[in-house]
Amino acid sequence: MSFKGDTLFLLAALLCLPTCLSADIGTGIGISPGDSTPNFRREKKIRPIEPFIKVLAKQFHREVSELGALSARGYGRNELIKLLLMAQKSGKDLKDLVKLRDKNTRLSAMADMYHLDYPELLSEAESVRKDIDFKVPDSTGTIAAPRPGSGVSVSSAPSSTP
């Protein structure tokens, strides 16, 4: 046999092998001729709005749904706080700041645009975050321990008042 004949024989053998062994040759598409199952669309699961977002919205006099939507889009807690502080201090609309952020504008660059002191903004954002963390129970239902200097004291002794 020639090389061409050997190649044809090998090709024919490889093509017949799965059918001879009753193997199923799949295309990877997942469609079969008699497939009558309905196509199920994946429904987006609506996540409940976190208690943190509710407290944040109340503190900044915003709609819970507005901040909940930003949170669902991937904006983190600290980022939301910084954006809200920028909006409050600059007098700009939060939606305008979000548009800039969606274009990957750094928060520090946005602060510079609106003549805000970014290190001061970071410090204030950290303070707001800690205050809200103290007000909101975590996933286990416990409230964060008060931070030093917050004016909240914790006593380990049982109360003697009736």
C-alpha cells in the first residue's frame, strides 16, 4: 500500500470506530433531534438590599433603591461613601459622579476636579464607615464593638438596676 492508501484506511477506521462501538458523537451544542424540553431563561435573582445600604441611604438622605442599585452594580461600601461625600461637598449630582466613575476616573482625580481635599475625604469616609458598621448588625446578628472615643462604653459587669 502507498502512503495515500494507508492514510485513507486509517481515516476510515477512525470514522467507523465510534459507530461500531455504538458511541454517541456529540457536537457540544446540546440539541438533539427529539428535544422537546422548553428553553428556560435564567432569571436574575434580586438580592435583598443590605442593612448597611439602608442606613447609608438614610444618613445621606438618599433613596435606598438608588444606592441599592449602585451596590448591585458592584460599587463597594467605601466607594459609595466617598462618592456620597463628594456629591455632598461639591454640590454635584451623584449621578454625574457615577458617570465619571463608570469611565474609570479615579476618586482622587474626581476630588481634584471639584477642589476637594482627598486625604480629608478619606478620613471622613472611614469615620462614616465605622459609625454605620456600629449601627448595623453583621451577618451573625451582632453589632460591631464600639470604637475608642465614640462615646459608647461597654461594661462587663452585670447591671445592678432592676
